[in-house]
Amino acid sequence: MVRERKPMVNPGIISIDLEALRINEELEAAIIPIIRTEGSDGIVRVDYSINDGTATAGDDFTATSRTLTFTDGETSKEIVVPILDDTIPETDETFNIAIGNSVG
């Protein structure tokens, strides 16, 4: 009896595809690219959250926390962070992005 060998499953590595992002507060959203490299086999889920830095959730941006799902063969997704415009002159501010808890 000859057994068929299943191909090796390589779900890849999930990462944020940028070092820094600079946007004007007048824009409605910041787009954060999330990529899957070194493999794309199977379904992979990864949690993310957008949190305060020097910018404050509710005043400068909308905090979000969700799960991204990459389907078999899918290699890119985007996180959309709503930016809140106000009339207060400010210096550059930051928010933090965390990804983790990957499954698959």
C-alpha cells in the first residue's frame, strides 16, 4: 500500500507592512497594510488593536480591536483607522498598532 504524502502546509508570517505613516488630520482614515509572507497556505486569523499613543482615542482617532482573516492564498489585508478631525492646532501625534494571537 502506497500512502500519498500531503504537501507541507506553510501558513506564512503576518506583519505590519510599514515602519511609519504620516497623515493629515483632515483625511478621514489611515490605512495600515498587513501582509502575509513566506507562505499563504490555509486560513489564518490574527487579532489587532489600535490604541493611544500621544494621540487619544475618541479625540484624535477611533480605537478599534478586531480579527483579520486571511483565506487560503490571500497575502494582504488593510486595517482602516478612522481619524477624527478637530480645529485645534496640534503637533504630530501617534497611535499604536498591536497584532498578535494568530491562529492557523
